[in-house]
Amino acid sequence: MPSGGARSRSGPPPTRGAIRNGRNGDAGWIHLPAEGRDGPAPEWPLGKPVKFERETWEREWRRPQAVMWERLGWEVQVAIYVRTLRQLTMPKASAATTTNLQRQMVSLGLTDDGMARNRWIIDSESATAPTTKRPRPGSSSAPARDRIRLLEGGADARAS
């Protein structure tokens, strides 16, 4: 086992609003369409699929992340994920299968952590999307950029 040095999954995932990202917090992030990927699913790459695999394969390729899977040529990775998901539904599925599935989900961007690590954002132009109230500058839940402006006496600063 290697010692020292950086690891591919070390540290927290990237944050869109981080100060080090510069003025544009979306720089380097890939926007995925909220409506998902258009078109039919690619051909199943692992031999003859069972019904569960075929249905799940079709459904997964309609996700927004599938736009990137197609661009990156991840058909085999997605098929392995679908097959692992099927194995997990079998009686006596092992803990190793669960761990493997969780890692695959992160890698494919199917979790919040995976989306952040891949620097993918799902665009949501929908009026039904939940809205969040921006925290007051200076509060501990305010973005770091606003807290620093407050410390520097910026436009958002208030008298103490």
C-alpha cells in the first residue's frame, strides 16, 4: 500500500461557491440538462441482458448524467453498475456488492458527492424547483465570500 501523497478521493469534493474558484463559481463545471438525455439507450455491451437489466439500462440512459456518460464512452461502466444493482437485489447479496455499488454510483455521478467530484451541475430552469433563502452576510451559514467581504468592510458590512 503506498504511503503519503495525494489520493484521487482525498479531501472534500469541490464546492461551486468556493473563493478559490474565482469570481465565476461555475468555472470548470459542466451543466447537464435537467430534462435528461435524448434518444435511445446505447446497445447493451455485456451479452444478453435479463429483463431487470434491460429495463434499468433504458431508464438510466434517460438521466441528465447520461449526457456525460455518452460523451465519455462509459457504456461498459454503466452496464457494470446496472449488473451490480441487479446482484444487490438477489437474496444473500454480499456487503462487498453494496460497497461496490456505492462506489460505482459516486463514479457515475449518481450521488451528490459524485456530481461534485465530477464537477457536474444539473440545470434546473423549472419553476417548481425548490428555492432557498440566501443567508444573511456574516452568519455562519453565509458563503465564505460574503463573510470575507464583511470582514474587509465591503459593501455588505454592517456596523457592529
